[in-house]
Amino acid sequence: MKTNKGYRSSEGTESVSQAAKLAVIAGAITTLGDALATIAAGLALEDELKENESKNNDIDKLQKQIDDLNYEMKQLKKMFR
């Protein structure tokens, strides 16, 4: 009885070929998903930076109001002395 160990049937080669194609497609989809995740993270970071900038502007405005009030208080103190 002779066995053909080195011989692959065309059916086995076809399933390996399909598996390789699926692996390539899966890799492409994964890469696309990673790219989208990176873009989303960049957009979220940009939004966070804009929000922080807005908060800093609000803090600057409040500090200016405090400085103005302090100046006015000093002027009033001078008037009453």
C-alpha cells in the first residue's frame, strides 16, 4: 500500500487560499479600525484643548475683574483718608 504524504488535494489548497484571503481582509479591516480610532482620539484631544482654552479665557476675564475691583477699592480707600 502506497501513501501520498507529500500530495495535497486541490480542495486543501483552495481552503488554504481562502483562509489566506480572509486573513488579508481581516488585517485590512483591523488597520482601518485602528486608523478610525486614531482619528477619533485626535478629534477628542482637539475638543479637550479647545475646552481648556475657553476655560483659561474665562479665568483670565475673572482675574481682570478682580484686578479692576482691587484698583477701585484702593482708590476708594484713598478718598476716605
